[in-house]
Amino acid sequence: MTEKQANKRLKKKHHIYFNNSNQQLITRYAAVIKRSNDAKIKDDFFIEIAYNTGKKVYDPPIINKDNVKDCKNIIDSLYIPNDFRKDIEKGGLEINLIAPEIKYQNKNVLSQKLKSVNQLNYNPYRIRIDKLTGGISVFDEEGTSSSGTIGAFFKTTINNTIYLLSNYHVLLFQSGEIGDKIVHSSKADASSLFKENDSQVIGEIFWKKDIEENKINIIDAAVAKLNKGITVDIGKYTRCKGITMKGIAKPKLGMNVKKCGRSTGLTYGEIRSINCTVNISNTRNKPELYRKQILTTNMSLDGDSGSILINNEGYAVGLLFGGDNYTLSVANNINTVFKHIRKDIPEFKFYKFV
């Protein structure tokens, strides 16, 4: 299939892919994927559906047109629909049976799968600093058990005010209102480091895009305005060395990206899809879906939510908000984020990162 055909099929069969969840399967994501990195090949796109079966499936992890007949017993045991089998045989669909749980990455926990700077005793991205920059700990003032990441600071064309960008589920936790306060470091990080007084109010919510249950979401984003007296380390962009943020660009398949996050610091990944529908809730009956997301190889852990994906040229392309801690990360398209802000506040036009 061409990319256009694959996008059309995903849109048409979207409800089928996610309504298929049963006692054996929970749909994690459905994504338009390109088989090769050769831009000259235009018809090598397919849709990859990832399931969590609730049990380990060792052989094979991926069902495709080459092995679909040999996987008949697995397909039958998991009640995969017949029309899915036909699409697999034609090469337009592949099924991943070992996708772990995909979730918001704002929990204050550690994981050993991805090399992390979170070595319990010291993590420079968790401690409070006087001059703020991207890649450091932040959270809703009311939250005491979770942490997230300040993605970036930026200015608009209308004034000289500096704004902070991160996720809705980080700055407003589960729910909140305009004017709610945010803190750096998060109370969870300050407490774990035995420095409760280091959790300082730095600003308040200026704009938010509510996450709607039982509906399809596009972004998980919020913007905060800094309090008077709070300073930003202008020109540093993030706590990670060697990162510049020149502006905003479109994400592309196969693009190499990096991010600076509160839990893992500087990590690298590759964009596998720019049209991925993700189920964050991980429930069969009430999936919490995000459409048109960026799917990357794993480059994040819990606490990295809010990080900015940056390409090799130094342009922001995504706002990371979830992952499974093992195989993948997911992010909003940064262009879509600022598009939604301008929709609500027409005069609010992005100018530059600082």
C-alpha cells in the first residue's frame, strides 16, 4: 500500500481494530508503518496492530504474510477476526502479540530496562535548580506521588512573556483548572531526596487541552505562565548538554530524534510512525485513545512525560507523553499542539524557544 492508502485504511477500520479487544486481547496501538527507509519505494506501507495477550507469546511475536498460515493455532486461540487474516495474507496488516502496557509516563518509579540516570541517590534532573531549563522535574502542586518533565520554555509573537510547555497529565495531574499551581521539583522528587523544601511553586496553568474519557484525543498538552521572580537559563534550552532548539519542524518517518527527560536524561530514538492510534487506558471496555500520534523506538521511562522530541537539525517535532518502558515511546505532533493553542487563543503564535 501507499502511505495515503494505509492512512485511509487505518481511518476506515479504526473502530474495528480497537473494538476487537476481548478476554484474550487488548489493542495497544494501530500504526501506519513503512517497511524500508528507502524514500523511493512508495508502496511498502502497512498497518501494524499491537496486542497485549495477557500472557507471553514466544513464537512468533509478529504475525505477517510470510508466517500467517503457520500461526493458525495462535490466531484461532486468540479469536483474531477472519477479515484480519485476509489483510495479513495480502501484506497490508501485521500483528504484534507481545506489546507491553502503554501508559502515561508520570509515575515516580524506576526501571532497569533503559539505561537511566535515575540511580536512586542522585539524579541532576530531579533536583531543584534556581535557573530553570527544559528536561527537569515538574508536577501539579497537588500531586505527591508522581513526576514529569518540563519540555521547553518559549515566547510568542505578542509579548516578551516566557511560557512553559509540558503535558496536561503532568501539569494538571488527572484534572485541574486554569490558574492551578505547578511546582519544581515535583513533591515526589523532593520527598525522595529528603529535600521537601525544594518543591517550589514556579507558575500557574495558562492554557490546557482537556483529556476526554471515552472520546478520541489528539494531544496531551498544557502551558504554564511563570511567576514573578522565577528565572529561565536563556539559551540553554535543556539540562542536557549539546541540545539546541531552533524552532519547530514536521516529524518524518525514519527521522532520528532525541529528548531530555527527568528520568533518563538524554536519549535517542527513531520515528517508526507519524500516524499511530494509541490506547493509553489499557482497558477493554473504556479505551482512552489518541489518534495521529508519533510512535518511536523506546527512548523514555516513567517521569519523562513532557519531554520534547528534537531532530538532528535542532528542531522540535514532538511532545512525548507515554510509552511502555521497554519497546516504544509515543508523542504528540508538536505542530498539532501549537495549532490547538492558537485555535483557543488566536493571537498566541509561537515565536521561539528560549
